[in-house]
Amino acid sequence: MEVDGEVTTSVLGDVVWARHRATLFAERLLLPLSSKVRVADAVKKVFCGLEVAQKVQVNEAIDEFCAYVDHDRPLPKSRTFKKLQGDPEPGSTHELYAWSDGATGRLCGHFDAGGVFVFDLLRGHL
């Protein structure tokens, strides 16, 4: 629904989303909501072997990163996005924290020539 020129979900929509969000995020790696973000096949392969909670967190991290890229929305503190030091992952220049409970998960990537951020790989903490 639209309120004061802003599009938002209804109360019922919020309830449905709260109830089914985790189930939908755990089913598969969802396409990024931004045309400025891409996910490489290597990330998709690793995603398939993750635990349910980690799958949810990866989808949430990518969604939050898309809002950051498209709308300058600040990332939550749990989603640190930083430039990699040195060359620990050839081709990747940045990392985004996907999860930090127990074993850590990081999405590593780079900006391509067109300014699109490509998530190259999903791995543990460097």
C-alpha cells in the first residue's frame, strides 16, 4: 500500500512476512533485489550445503547490502562491509559478514568495470 508517497506493506503483509520470511530465505539463494549486485555460481554452490540458519543469514545479508547500495541505507552492525587487506582471495577486494555465530561466514567480492558488486565466494573468516 502507499502512504504519503512511500510504498509499504500492510499490517497483514507484515504478519505474513514475519511468519514466512525464514522459510522462504532457507529454501534457496534468492536473486539480489538490486541490479547493482550479482552473485557468482561459486556462492550458489556453497549456499546449497549450508545449514538452514546460515542460508537465512546469507539471504538477509545480500538483501541488506542491496538496500545499502541502492538507497544508502546503513548496514546493521552485524554486517560489516570492508576492503580486504592484501590479496587473501584473488579477484575479491571486499568482504561482507554474513554470519558470526559459531563458525563465521563471509561473502567476498569485487566491483566490476560497470560498478556492479559481484559476490565471488562464500567462505569462513579470513
